[in-house]
Amino acid sequence: MVFYFKSRIKFFCYAKLGFLLSLAITQGKETSNPSLTLGWKDNILSVYHPSIPGGKIDTWYLEAYCRPGSTARAWEKTVIGHRTEMVSINKERNELKLRCYLNDGVIVDHLIKAEKTGVIFDLIAKNPTGKISEAHWAQPCIRVGEFTGKGTKSTDDKYAYIKSCFVFQDKNDIPDFLPTKNWKLKARYIPGQVWCPIGVNRNDVNPRPLHPAVPYKNIIGCISKDKEWLLASVWDPSQELFQGVIRCIHNDFRIGGLKPGEQKKIRGKMYLMKNDMKAFLDVYDRDFPTSKKVIKTQ
């Protein structure tokens, strides 16, 4: 009888241990995605996945760091020169570190990680100089031509891709596909379309046509050629959403300037998920919980 109870205790202990190990493995799988890998060369950040159209997403990372007062000004007077170097990439190619050196002395460190639902960006911008930096925002330029099936090999129409792209312009969880209502056509430079989030000065964005609507969610994204995949870009804080002119979309992150000795943290994510809008928004709300706050119209 004693032997029986000891055997039962051992059985339950092993069963519990097996359950805990299984849970740990499952949780590990939920936070990583072996199908997503990273690369960076010549200022292009590449996100690879074997199942998406084109096999990868290329992002000009970064296109530019920018000064305020940019909406009506010549572009060359807005840009702050910079250079980027790769600090490291791990063996699995799912974690990448970059460092940007701005001409005004600011340094921005980028920690980039691939995980189950996309790629996470954690940035630290710091000003080690004795002067105020005008670095207000920066531009990751996501190339989506091949992903949407409207790349250079498929069409000569540079803007055919925008019909696959979306923002959340109206006050609901239904994506608004481009071109949206109240589309603007006039600006210092054309074409393109800019959405300025609440809290951002409308004089401090891209000098392309500025949409009158404030985005309900700071999200810009697109649907793949085969309708199987959803790509979306989010930054916190965000300076602007931008439909660009080289088959690209932007969610440009905000720095807001840096005082001498000041540093700021910036967080972003490029989502790459199956095309299920509700599932995407659920993950987005968990990742960026402050996004649930009601956004008022400017």
C-alpha cells in the first residue's frame, strides 16, 4: 500500500513537471517566430519570411532625421544628416542592434527584435552635447510594392499599390483604404498624403499633401497580393502617417527635440500577421494600451 501511494506521488510529480515544461516551451513559441529573420545592409533593413509575397519586406532605415517647421519648407533644409552602423546581429538573425550618429551630435540606439507577430523596435535617443538638438522626427520608409503585388516588375503605375493600403481615418475599427475621402492634392511637393496625429504641430510634418483628418489610430498598413497577409506600422510616439512616392508607406516616429544631456525612449512595431483585422487590432491594443484612449478631433 505504501509503495502504491509513493508511486502515485511520483506519477503526479512527473506529470506536473511535464506540464510545466510543456507550458514553458509553448510560451516560448508564442513570443518568437523562427520564420521571421532580419538583415541590414546599406541602410536597408530587411525582414524575411518565406511565405509572404516577395519573401521579404525592405525598409529604408532610416531615410532621414528631420527638423520642425518642415510642412512648407524645402526638404533639404529640414533634413539633419546622419550615418548608421550595425552594432551586432545574433546567430539566429532575430535580434539586431543599430546606432545612428546625427550630424548635430545626437546618438540613437536601435534594438530590433523579430517575434511572433512582427518586429519590435526599442530606441533610445540621447543628446550628449551642450546644445539643443532640433531632431524632431525620423523616417523609416517601408517598401511595399512587391508585397502588394504592385512592384516595378508588375506595373509601371507607381501608385497602384495605394489601393491595398489603409489607415484608420474614421472613428471606428474598420480600415479606410486609400485614397480616402477628403483626399488632398496640393502641397509644396506632390503627390502623396500625410496624416498628422493629435498633439503634433501640423507645421512639423512632411511637405506633401496634408489630409484634414486626424487619424483615429496611429496605424498605417497594407494587405498582401494574395490577401493572406497584413503588414502594419506603429510608433509611440508617432509624428505622422505618410503614403509615400516610391511604393512605400511611413509611420514616422517622433523625437520632439532633445535638450543637452537629455535622452528619450521610443517604441515601435512592424506587424506581419495573417490577414485577420480583428486579431491584429487585439494584438495592437495589447502592445499599445494607451491606443484605447479616445482620440479627439483637432
